[in-house]
Amino acid sequence: MRKLVILLLLSLTLLAKYGDQDLDGVPDTLDRCPNTPFSDLVDRYGCSIQKLIKPRRYEYYVEFLYAKDSDAIHFQERDMLTSFTLYQGNFDLSISAFHFNNNFKKGFSDISVKAEYRFSPDPMWDLYVGAGLELPTYNFAGNKTDYTFLLNNEYFLLGYKLYGGGYYIFVQDRYYDRDLKDSYGAYFGFQRYFRHYSFDLAYLYNHSKFGSITHMGYTKIERYLGHHYYLFFTYSKALNHQAIDQIFSFGFGRRY
């Protein structure tokens, strides 16, 4: 009984002194995951260890995608994406490979290599600035190395992660006798964390190197499986006629 009283007094002291509503040891003004269960171990952001905001060392995942589009003679495609990211302090380095298989051809798209650096102007705000290369592994004449620049933002508010950003690709490719256009895009959305899973809802915009413009709605559900493993499902829906009608995917990965 005495220990319970001491624990209660200590909890009230922390709540009064630091404004720590969920009593996880992280003040509310710095807590990116409010209302964390009392029994959970948390990281320095106030989030349960099992759902780290940012992995400490590395992350890899494999994603299988299925796309269909009625505009292109009932176009269907089955793809696989593999990605690996290495984390070192505020610096991230990632490499991704994408294999496609559709009605017309199959093979590897360009391999993507990207590096990002994270700034934190505010305890609740992360700003990522990065650059990358699109290495010419896609098999067509005139394919060359493209250069990518990235800007991403994440802001944490009342258990939500609000995010948005964009990219610009300096395209060097030639298609037959003509230069292709630079590609660029943007996105914004939010993510909601729960104890064992998270939910995303986002809007995606892309202006491709062939000149087409697409608008997509995007959702993602991720489930924590234990031992740093996770499983996820996504669904994307076209918001204009130039975009692929629907894209489904599922995948699994590990963060550590």
C-alpha cells in the first residue's frame, strides 16, 4: 500500500511539474505519441518502442503490387518492390529496386539511390532534405542516369503525424529522337498511431517525364508483428483519368 501511495504521489508530481498526461516521462510539449499505455516502454519521443517513429539502425521491406487500368485495353500489372535503408544519426541512405510485369513487357525499372538529412527546427517537426540518383537499369535505348532532389516534412500533433513534401527529377533520358521532360510531384497526408498498428490517408500528385499528370488517393494500414517486424497493406485510387485506376499492395519488413 505504501509503495502504491508513493507511486501515486510521484506520478502527480511529474504531471504537475512537466505536464506529462500519460506519465511516460516525456513532457507533453515534447511527446509525439500522447496517451501511451502506462506499461509501455517509450523512446525519447514518447512513443512505444514497438512503433518507433524512426528506426535506429536500418529498415528493409518487400512490397507486392497489383495494378489495373481499364483505359489501356484492360491493363494489368504485377510488380515487386524491394527497399533497404541505413540510418546513421540524422543521415539516411536508401536503395530501392522495382520489378514490373504487365501486358506489354516486364523487367526492372531504374534503381533508386537516395540520401536524406534530417533537421528538427522544433521538437514536433522534422524536415528532410535529400538528393538521389535514378540508375539506368530500365532497358530502353536512351535511358540515362537521372538526378532527384527531395524535400519532406513531418509534424506530430495530438497522436497524428502530418506530413507533406515534394520531389523534382532532372530527367536526362531520350525516347527515340526526343528529350523527355523533367518529372516532379508532391504529396500530403496524415498518419494515426495506435498501439499495434497505424493508418495513413494521403493525396499524391505526379507530373511524369512523358508529360502526363496524375492525381491519386492513397491509404495504408500497417500492423506491428513483434521482434521489429511489420506487415502492411495499401490501396491507391485514381482521381483523374490519366492515373492508373487502382493499385493494391501488401508487404512486410523489419525496422531495427
